[in-house]
Amino acid sequence: MKKQFFVIMLPFLIGSACAQTLTPEILMSLKRVNEPRLSPDGSKILYQVRTMDVGANTGNTDIYIMDADGKNVKPLANTATNETSAKWIEQGNKIAYLTETGGETQLFEMLPDGGNKTQVTAHKGGITNYGYSKQGNYFWFSADVKLEQNPAEIYPDLPKVNGARIIDGLNYRHWNVWSDYTYSHIFVGRKVGGKLISTNDIMSNERFDAPNKPNDGDEQMAFSADEKYLAYACKKLRGTDYAVSTNTDIYLFDLTANTTTNISSNMPGYDNMPVFAPDNKSILWLSMAEAGYEADRTRLMQCDLATKNTKELLSNFDYSIGKFDFNALGNKIYFIAGVEATDQLFSLDVASKSKNTLRKITNVEADITDLSIATKNKEDKIIVALMRHDLPTEIFNVDLKTGNTLQISAVNKALLSNIKMGKSQKRMVKTSDGKAMLTWVIYPPDFDPAKKYPALLYCQGGPQSTVSQFFSYRWNFELMAANGYIVVAPNRRGLPSFGETWNDAIRNDWGGQAMTDLLSAIDDVANEPYVDKNKLACVGASFGGYSAFWLAGHHNKRFKAFIAHCGVFNLESMYGTTEEIWFTNTDMGGPYWNNPKPKSYTQFSPHNFVQNWDTPMLVIHNEKDFRVPLSQGMEAFTAAQLRGIPSRFLYFPDEGHWVQKPQNSILWQRVFFDWLNKYVK
């Protein structure tokens, strides 16, 4: 299948002597790099590459290895099935990974040259995640355990009611899947002489998930270096209690005593991503303070394992901390944090004899999305995954003295060398209340300031999700620019990386200052002589879709077209059909039946302003989107049709909140630009 894909693409590449602009088909041809991992001695890099097959309407992930300088690239596992989650084990002498066998995902090991591939687990039903202890005597894996019955099993005389459900509490579906009567449990295994000898379900009969479904992974588990504990994050709430709270805790499982202790029970928010210090004296994790606020500032917490005293390490740091890890010596923590619409690398000196010293290492106009550390001769070496508006994720080396980054992988070099990209510039826009708002402006390739161009106002989702230097395979700024549009992408009120005050300003104020910020951005850029004020459009997904619906009733004829993907339209029906109630409680001020009724439902719900709609509207929505249910898009499209507004509904029955299948992605882009070209250009 993969061979067929490359045969199809080869004439296209060879025949393209002239520089081209980005197209949806080229976008789907780009390979996707992830999970770079330095070998313990820092000499090799293990990483994964996902290739999309448009004809098969799916993708395949393979494992590669290369020298730390980017040379000697070699595939290690590249069959027609996915090979994922590659990790160095046994001090770099082996590699563990997941792949399918007999229709089930199991754990395998191989040598660093790809030889001697050996199956480790044969767990019935397959496994989903795994991890090894440093010494290699233990490993864990997660697997689904069926603990409940469906109606056909409860009433065996009714064997044809398999689609029926008996529901007694909320959270019966999540993101894009319905509850399947199983729970993800952690199994701990022992290895002696390189062979698996036993496994133990450490959550036996517990109706909770670890990792938390549907999106958490192996970052939620960690062994202590002395193999005494396995730490894991778990939200031990069920039903309606689960739906209204984010309260996830860190648990310590004692590998000898077979006992479990909650070490964050006094912390009501979201606690996750545990990491043990190399000296086994403490454990760190990320924590949010509020039990229902999923966009709260993420803090770095440290718990002394002897006293169980917990403290925040960077209480004056006004940004959320992302992925982090210790170096091998345990005297430094490296982490990623979003600052001013980019994601940067930081270090924190935690040497016991000195005061904790924070340092911002990089200052790149890019997003650093992952990191891997190796320490040799007391010197740290770090590689990162990095992307920009004009560059899909690649692996970079970071000079820890200067902060300079050097690209060491180039999986898309052959294709991108022939693609002409537009220029992305940072622009500071003055908001209506006098604040400076960082706005990205992306110009078409071969931009000529003497000409006039149509412009798109891009409205970000979340609502708390940074408009950073991301390279998206759907909302791709370079693809929009390649179609002749100037893209205006503001970091309006409510977006992270500008401090807590800016981030929190969206709460209970969806249709307030954030919407004014969006208009300030497009008005500012539209004043440039090279922007055609008569050819403006507004586009966005999720909260960005809400923004399009809202602005359609308040734009004062600025825009010629709107596009809303999986957007919130009616806040009352959204409250009654979404699955994570903690989100709507926090962002909308509680349920609509409260007295007094929260102003969100009367002042900020787009469905209350449909009488003002006067502009063509493309609505896109997906059947399996349970975060913003399909009915939101259907309501908006029905309103537009009955109001006589030129409108179109693009529906995907097999997608969730995102569009991920290759052919669906290409269709999405074609309909997207057809609509813009018809009503804007």
C-alpha cells in the first residue's frame, strides 16, 4: 500500500521543476515527525514518521533511527502496520515499541539496528501504552478491561438490542466515542533474564481509567529510579461526578507492598504527568488549582516522598508549564512553556546548594512541542521537535549555551524545497481598551504591496488555545496564503502565553472583549493599502466557529463570507448535549436554569442574533463530535436557510471534533476554498 502511494507521487515530484504553492494534496503528502528520543549516550536519535495514504484514506507510522547530527537515517520498523511508541531501554542496548500482531497491539523489543524483533506481551485484546523502569526489572502497560454489561448481556433473551444503552449517569460518551463498558487499567509486569514472568492489574475491579480516556497516554505513568514506586495519574470519579470536575490525582503504587496512595488528595484540580527525581527523594507533576477549569495555569509541583510535603516550584511564573523532565544528574529540570504565542525551552536549576534559577533557553519564532535529554560527562544534550507556520515538525538540536537551534532532520526536504511559502509576520494591534495584542499576519507567496488582496480573519478555538507558530494539516495558514489570501490571526482575549489575566478574561464573557479584539485585528490590517476592504471573510472552528456565528450577527457588513467548523451556536442546547460539563459550568457561568440566569445565555448566544444575519455562511460539522455536538451545526444551517441566507452544510459522518482522514481533509479544503472564492474573491 505504501509502495503504491510513492509510485503515484513520484511523477508529480519529478515533473515539478518550477516552484509551486501549497495545495491540499501536497499538504496530505507531507510526512509527520513525532516523538524524537535521544539515546542515553546522546549519539543516536529514535523517532517516528507518519505517512498519509490518500488512496487508502488512512496513515501508517514507522520507526526510524539516525545519528545525533542527522546522518545515517535508517528505518527500523516500517511494515504495513503501525509501529509506534518507540523508546530506548536497557541503557540504550535495546528499543521497545508497539505494533500489531494477529489484529492486536502488543509490546515488542528489538536491537538498535532493527534486528532480533521479539514479542514481549500477548495480552488478550491488546495493550494501549507502556513504560519501563530504568533498571529494566519492571514494566507497565495499559489495557482495556470489561467491567460492565451491555443490555443484550443483561437480558440474554434480547440478543438484537446491541445498540441500546441503559444510562444512569453522565459522561456516557466522550470527545468522539461512546462508553464501551471497559476501563483502561494498568498492569505491572516483572522481567527476569529478559523474559516476562508475571503481570498484575493494579486497578483490579476499579471503574476508573488510567491513562484517562480518551486522549491521555504514557506520559501519565512513571517508575521511580529505585523501582519502589509506579506513579500514575487517574481521575477516580464516575458518572455525573466525572462530568462536572477535572479533579485528577497522582497515585503511588508500592511495587513491593501492592498498596496505592493518593499523594495529591488535597489538590482539587487537574494533576498529571508525574516525573520522579533521579535521587528518588521527590516526585514532580503538573497541576491546575481549580477543579472545573481545564484552562487554568499549569503549575510545577514537587512532593517530598519522605514527608509528603508538596510545594510549587515556580509560583511567580505567569505561564503554563508543558512537558518537562530531569537531566540524568537531577540538578536541572528542562521544560516547555508558551510565551507570547510561541512555545520555548526553559531550564530550572534545582541543585540543592543553590537557589532555584530559571532560564529561558530559546527565543525562536516557532513552537517547540517535545524534548529529549541525554547527559554524558556531566554535559546535557537536548533535541526538540519544532514547527513553524512554514515548516511541519522536524527535529532540532538546541545549543544550551546560546539557545540557538539547528535542524537535524529533513523528512520533507525534497517536497518542501519546491514549495513557495508566504511570509509570516508578528504585528502588535491596539485593542479597544488600549492593550497590545499579538497578531500573526501571513502574506501570500510573492506578496506585492502594490496590489490589493482579500483577507481572512482567523478565529482561534479553545477558547483557551494559543494562536502560535503551529503547522496545521487543516487550518493551515500557508495554504490559505497560497490561495491568495492575507491571513489575520489574532491572539485575542482568553488565549494562553500572555499571563493568567489575559487567559482568564474569556470566562463568562464569550461575546464580549474577545469579539471586540477580533474586530480590532481585522480592522487594523484592513487599513493597509494592500488589503481590499470589500473582500474580507471570517473563519474558525470550535470556539472559532462560535466566533463566526457570533460575528455574523454583529459585524456591521465587514465580511463577505463566514465559515464555521464544529462551532457552538446555541449555548443552552450546547449545555444540555456536550459531555464535559465542567467546561460549560466554568466558561458560561453555570447552567441556564440558574436564577439569576447567567448572562452568557441571553447576551452571548449566537442563536439570539440570527435576525441580524445577512452574509453567506458555510457550516461544517461532524457526526462524532461530542464536545460540540452535531446539532449545533444543524441548528445554525437551518437558521441560515430559513432566513434566506446563502448557505451550505458540509457533513462528515466518520469524524469527531477534528477532520483526520486524508480524503475527508482534502474534501474539507476544496469546499472551504470554493466557498471563499465564490463569495470573497
